[in-house]
Amino acid sequence: MSAPRRGGLAAQLQPRIVLTVAVMAVLMCLATVLGARAILVNQLDRELDTAQKRQQGPGQSDALGLTNPGTRVNTVRGIVLSDGSGLAFTLSDSSTENKPPEATILPTAVQEQLFAVPADGAKHTVRLGDLGEYRVEARDRSQGRVFVGLPMSDINRSLFWLGSFAGSVALVAVIVVSIVTREVVARAVKPLVALTNTADEVTRLELERGAVEVPRVDAPDMPEDSEVTRLSTAFNEMLDRVEGALTAREESEVKLRRFVADASHELRNPLAAIRGYAELADRAPDGTDTSFALGRIGAESQRMSKLVGDLLLLARLDADVRVEPRPVDAVEVVLNSVSDAQAASRDHRWQLDLPDAEVTVLADPDQLHQVVVNLLANARTHTPPGTTVRTSVRTEGTSAVIEVADDGPGIPADVLPRVFERFARADDARAHSSAQSTGLGLAIVRAVVESLGGTATVDSRPSLTRFTVRLPLA
């Protein structure tokens, strides 16, 4: 495992964890040593009480009874008589049941330190010169003030070895924790490092160019409810939405560029025709062609006006400028629209399949009329004379269904998926006749129907093309 990067989360966490463990280890060592010292000192104090009680028995080594058999080696004993004279000595040899220990008189300076211990019933830790630390207790008796002290050398030696052992264990524990935490923390922050690297990679992508492939973060091998897993999942979902938004924007920009190009082409055709007929009328010397030119100028102007009007309507629908829908009888709208289509084209056979009762939908009357008119005009424009166009209205659940079907040649398979797009047939109809449409009729149908909360679909095969519009009932 590589070393944590300086300034990274792992590089910050590991020393703090190790420092915390080290502090806890030191505190545990101190607590262990202090606890052991308290226990050992307490044991020594109980031994000191026993020595004091033994001091009250008849002495065998001096007239004052200061030494008795069975007394611990290096025990310090002393007495200050009522006349102020004193004596203090230490036991240098092991005592036996038959022979009392040999006593060694203490130096004057050590005796003065010993005799300075107050007889307050407490036990005191005193350093007696070269003898080291002693636990001393003084008591007043009939013969004078008696002092008894036991050496603390064994306790200090035991505490030294205990402290050394505890410190060694703590040091090993800190080293082991340092190694383990380096591995554990590095593994724990690995998903976060992957998130950071992915975020850095995303920031370097040229998102302004449209659709790009955004990288993802690998799912960590951790529980699903862990914070890192949830963060990785949320991050990937965010990247999915970003990539989807970029793709949608790219598609929208492509459609916009194609729409602008097609609209420019569609507007250029009537403008070129108007300019050409205007020049023809201007050059006609006798005016014989002027009437024809003016008629064509008027026809192209009307077609261009209709194209501009359709573009403006689509722009308003794209801007989500909605009208307030109100109850409209779909049967009446369809009946009127088919009557108009029949008057405009006697070459087609127009049939109706209408219910006896009203079918009321929530819509705008003018927009609904335009939807039906556009569907009928599409059937009239793209089918040969003699084609039967059947228009029906029915209800299905909470929706009203309006269908316009014809038995014409059908829509080519390559055009069918984009039949509702703007200028979907523009490439096939660059030069329009008076009977040809602007290529925006079906786009207006879908935009209007969706603005009213409905759907518009188409299915087609040879001898049957059916456009279906579904709108919510009032």
C-alpha cells in the first residue's frame, strides 16, 4: 500500500489515531503503575503495622526491646527516650527463630531524618540517606517515641520492571496500531479518493461541447447503508443525470440547428419565388404577365405567412404559454373539421364514426380544431385521390380518443419514427405546390396535444395509416 498523500484525509487521520492510542497507552501504563504502587504500599503499610505490634513484645537484643526474631531484613528501628536521648539502627542480617538479627547503628544524619517523622498515626515515606526510601511510622509509648521503617526498595524495583514491561507493551501496541491503521484508513478512504479523482476528471471534461461520456465511480465493497457507499451511489446518480442532461442538450441543439436550417430553407423558397415574379412583372412590357406574376406573388406570400404563423405557434408552445382549457365537445369539432376538409377536397372519400352523445374534453376550442384540421390536411396532402379518410371519436376510460385513418400507401419506415418532428419531410418536399404543407402540421399536433395533457401517436402500414389523439375528459 502506497504512503498516504500529504494533506489527504488518510494522512490526517492516521497520526491522530496513532496519537490517541499512544496517549491512551501512556495513561493505561500510568494507571497500572500507580495502581500497583498503591497496592504494594498498602501491603507494606500492613506489614509495618505488624512490625509495630511486634515492637511491643520483649526485646532480645537490647534492654528496650527494639529487636525481635522474625523481623524483616533492613528494617529500621529507633527510639527517642523521654530524656531526649535516642537510638536508631537497621537490621543487616536475616533473623531466625533462635537468633535475633544483628543491628547496625545508623549515622547521625540518618537518625535526625528518622526522628523528624511526627507521631501522628500516619505512615510517611522518607528518604534515609544512602539507605533509600522507607515507609516510616512513629508511635508514642511509655518508654518513649518508637520509630519503625520498612524499605521500599522492593516496591520501587517491582514498579520499575512493571513500568518497563507496560511501556514496552504500549510501544509495541502503538507500532502495531500505526501499521494497521495505515492499511485500514487507506482502504477506508479509497472510495473517497476514487470520488475525488472522478470529480477532478469530470472538471477537466469539455462539457460545453454537448454530449460527453462522463466517468463513473466503482461501487465500494462495503455495506449498502454505509456513508461511503451511499455517497458513491448518489455521486453516480448525479453523474447519470449530468450525462443525461448533456445528451438532452446536445439533442436539443441538433434539433434546433436542423430546425433553423429547414426553416431558413422553407422561407427562402417563397422569397425567391416572390422576387422572381416581381422581376417578371417589372420586365413585362405590355403587362400581359403582370396579372399572373401578381397572383403567384400572392400565393407564395400566403404560404410564407402560414409558415411564419406555424413557427410562431410552435415557439409559443415551446415557451409553455398555455391557454386555460375549458370543456369542449370533441364530436362537434370533428364534425366541423371534416365538413371543411370535404369542401376543400372532393377527390377523397370522407367518412365519420361519431357517437350519439357529446364527448366533452378539456381543451382550447381553436387549438383542438387546428389539431383535427392538421390531421385531415396531412391525409389529404400525402394520399392520392380516391383515398378513404375515416375520422372517429370514442371514449376509453377517462380519455377521449380521436382517430384519423386512411387507406393510402402508408408512411415509409424510415420516416415513421420522426413523423412528428418539425420539417420531417422537408427533404422530400423542397419545392411546394399549392397543395403541399409547410412540414409543421404534425409537429403542431403533438405540441398542442401534449400542452393539453394528452398524447398523439401514429401507426402505419400499406393501406392503413392511423393517427390517434388522446385527451382527458372534462
